[in-house]
Amino acid sequence: MNLYQGMMYNMRLVFFLLLLVGIPTYSQDFSPSFRWLGDIRIRSEVDMRDFDQRTHANTYTLLRTRLGLEARPLEDVRVLIQVRDSRVFGQETSTLADSRNLDLHQGYVEIAKLFLDELTLRLGRQELSYGNERMVGAVGWHNVGRVFDGGLARLDVPSFVLDLFAMNTGEVQPYTPVATPAAVQPVSDEGSNFFGSYLSMKNIPEHTVSGYLLYEWNRSLLSGATELQRFTAGSHVKGKANALDYECEVAYQAGKRRAVNVSAYMLTGGVGYSFAGSVFSRIAAGYELLSGSSGGPTYNSFDPAFHTGHKFYGYMDYFISIPAQTLDRGLTDLIIRSTITPSEKLSLNIWFHHFAYHQSAAGQRPLGQEIDLVLNLRYNKNVIFEISTSVFLPASAMRQRFSGSDAAFWGYLTTTVVF
């Protein structure tokens, strides 16, 4: 039995057991339901991001396929099992090779009205997405996507929604079902965990207001001290008044990182204006600041550890892994965005970014400018085409880092089918 056959067998067994458990308790007006859902995405990329136009472009085609089954065996019970295959065209050594890319993307059970009508519990592997995903996101752009293993409790009352979650982000001790003297010995590296609370206010017309408290705990003792104990407290506000819209988010981090005190912050804000009945439909401007360190006794680099960075810090992904890609110096980003909408199915977004370190590196702060053009065509309700081209004009800090001084280019063509 191969991996796919084994997973399908286990899926059928789980649903059969759920049905057996649930049969005696069905209400007369509820019928168990099943729903298939899925998507397939093909993205071809042309990569000239080395700042050297004398070299040839690297080309790739990425394929991501997701197939899920949602079951409601009981009125208050929902099960989602979603498998995912992610690959790069031609990555197998031959056309007969088996790369075994199939994996479980999501697999959880959700129980509503648990003890209280307003309380829902979700256990298993799941996506987490909060606010605009600056801090916690599913990273839909990625060819795999981010998921967490753990549990989430949601309290949904008329005035607010409160999520509490606990996720295991790094289990390092091998599991063994047999208790032997060697198997039960504790290990010095106890892995890492991610805890959080996210509060979203309701019933505020034209506005979303939320606050969060996150805690990352990496219990590796290999260096003699816990690697990371970091709190992040923040708030996200988004609203509109007639044609004007705005969005801002602030966050502060404190704790310890490798026995060094952490004190870092993030400030973001933007405003936009929509033109009713015009092809030139919207223009917006914003500013991002992620604090950086300058070598002092405190670690001042803000780390948006589980964010969806691609949608904020340029489509070319020079700064998608912060603070590593900013050398712990932080980042500032001045953004101008315009949207052109010739029809309901066609839209063009133009982004301009001016990047700089928050703290200078070798006396330099400017990083350069990036321009992104993204054309989106919704062919029908299931099929979407997207084509993008980007250019980055490097300042001296980027030229030195990449050992190149030319403009860099990158682009892609994506076809997505959702069903």
C-alpha cells in the first residue's frame, strides 16, 4: 500500500468512526454533510535578482495542489482533512521518480457549543491568520503555506471574538510508543512553542479593531540558556469614512533572546482614497518601521516571526525573512500604491517601495527602490490569472551585499483554479 492509498484508507476509517459515534445523537432536522474543496496553482517565475544583467535568468515552474474534505457528522462537529502536494517542475531525477511530496496540510476537528453556546474548540493541524497577517499569517503565496500543530479555543460573543491558542512549532524529542530506559530519558533541547490570544471587536461600523498578545518559547538549552522567551503585544485598526480608508498597526516585543534582553517595536500606517466610477480606482500611501539593533546590550530587532511578509515588503522577497535579511538592522519602507480597474474582472496594482535600514550598517541606511506591477484577471468564478513584473534599483548597501550594481528584475505568471 503506497502513501496515497494509506492516507485515503485512514480518511475513510476516520469518517466511518465519526458517523458511528454520531448516529444516535442526530437531531431530526440535521443531516450529516460532506463537501469537497480544493485548488491547483501553477506559477512560472523568471528570476534575475542578482543585480548583474550579464548573467542569464533562472526560470522555475512551481505547482501546488490541495484537496480537502470537510465533514459535518454532527451539527456541532466539523472535521477538515486537507492534503497538499508542492513541487517544482522537473525536480524528480527522472520521469519515473517518486519525490513523495504529498503531505497533510490541515487536519483538525472543530467542536462548536462546547459547554457554552459561544465556545468553539479546534484541535489538530491548522492554518492561523489574524488581522492583515503582519504577525500571524497562512502565507498563501508560498508554494507550501504555513500551518501549525496544536489547539485553539474561540469565544464568540455579541461584542467581541477572543481566540486563545497553543501551538507546538518544534518537537525535537523522537516519539516512541515503547517505554525503554533510553526512550524515556529527557533531552536538553525541549523544542519550541507558540502561544497567543487575539481579541477582535465587533459591531463597530466600517471599522475592525483588534489587539493581541503572543508568546514564543524556544526551550533549547544547548547554549546553556533558553534560546527565546519573547512576548509581542500589539493592536491593529482598520477603517473607512466615505472614500477615505486607513490602516495602522503597532506592536512591541520584550523578553529574552539567548540571555539578552529584547526591546523592539513595529509601527505601520497607511491611508487610501477611492475614486468612485473611475478606472483609476484607488491611490494609497503608507510607511513601515521595524526597529533594528545597533550592537548595544539590548536586542532591538523586531521579528515578525510568523507573518506573511510577501504582501508587505515587496514582491521580489528581498526582505521576506526579517531580521535575517536585514542583518538585524531593522527596516523602513515608504510605500505608494495605485490601483487601476478597467473592469470587474481586470485590475492592475502598481507598488513603489523605498527601503532603508532602520539602523545603519557600515554607515549606510538606504537599500533601494522596488517597483511592482501586478495584473489580475478573474476569468470566471473558478479561474484566476495573474502576471507580475518587478524591478529593484539598488543602493550601495544592496550592491555590496550582492556584489552587483545593476537593476534587478523578476516576474511570474500564475494560473489558479479553485473548486
